[in-house]
Amino acid sequence: GAEEDTLSHIDLTVAPGEKLAIVGLNGAGKTTLMKLCCGLLDPTGGRVLLNGEDIRDFNRQDYYRLFSTVFQDFSVFDTTFADNVTQIPECADTAGMEDAVKRAGLWERYRSLPQGGATHIGTGVYEDGIQLSGGELQRLMLARALYKDAPFVVLDEPTAMLDPRGRREVMDTIQYLNREKGITIVLITHYMDEAVQAGRVVVMDEGNILVDGAPDQVFGDVELLKRHDLDVPQATELCYRLRAAGI
């Protein structure tokens, strides 16, 4: 299909414990690349390897367990708030579920619900008419990824519907997962000021990798990024304009 054919000549290696940011315009192939890596799409050409082994040789369910993911096309189940976090009906691990909810910044919202987390949320609307905002649904998906506690976390625009404070909280959580727990993070983002916090930045353009390197190296070539209609971090943009003005 068209989605699977958007990538070409991609050669990308992600090391354990790395924090990688992937940036690019809509349609550049960022989400498709990550869905291939997570085993959610099958490659029409080439191979996806884990520790040198083709992922098609793994038991699919075992492979899925290695990844916690937050994609834009996430599903909200017609069940309780708690079950949506754990993805296990009436899971006994209440402490783990509540810790994930706290880290995702949803604790107050969770505690305010009728019957706590036992209220059904369906597609985001509670039985008594209370509704989750887009940002709260995004946080719910983050809580789901945190609860799964997998060695690889893939986040596709996890702060897209959040205010600046919410974005900072989510980025702090991502930093905690990477630095304190050694979890490998892949962050797809449109916010260049988030990308610059990663140890490595991959810029995609029309299904190819345009640049791959440390943030200062990638964002140092402002002209290249601007030729491809891409933004740069605010501080980089300021320096670029000052130099252009002869300052």
C-alpha cells in the first residue's frame, strides 16, 4: 500500500539506552518507520533487525512486549479508566497503575472521577457526561506506555495536544525513563526545542534520512533545514537572524 511504500534507502541503527528524536514534515515517513521497527507494519523490502536477528523470526506477541508505544491512531477501549491504562481487565496491580497515572500527570483527574477509575470512559465520554480532553487522552496513552514498562518506548507526538506546562512534564517523564531506568527512547516530534534535548536527531524528508547526528551538528546547518521547510530551535533561529543582521 501507499503507506508502506513511503520509505526508501533507510539505514538506521538505534543503540540500547539511546534517546533519539525523529523530526520532519508530515508525510516524511516518521511514523511508518517506527511502526516498521515495532512490528506493526511488515516491510515490503529490506529487513528490520533486533540484535542482528530478523524480527520476523520472533514470536510476534513476544516482540510486541518489548515496546511501549504512543501513536496518534491510538485506541481507547470501552472499559474503565484503569483498564485502559493496564490493558488488562480488572488488573490487580493497582499500585503500578496508579504510579503510571501519576507520572503521566493524570492523578488529579483520575481521583476526581465518579467511582475513581471504575467509571467507563468509552471513546472519552463518561457515563455521567464528563469528557476527557484531547490532551488528557494523550496523557492516558502515555500512562499506558509507562505501565507496560518495556525496554523500548516509541512516542509519536506525545505532547501535540498539551499546553507548555504539560509538554514540560511529559518531557521530564521521558528524561526520567531514559536516564534513570536506561530505557531506549524514540521520540517523533514537531517541536524542535524537544528534539534538541535528545542525544541524537534524525531528520526525515520524503521517505529518506536527510541528516543524522548530534543536535548541535544537525541544527547547526540552518540553511539545509530551511531549504526543506523545517524549523530549528528558537535559540538557533535567534542566532541565525542576528548573524543575518550582521550582529
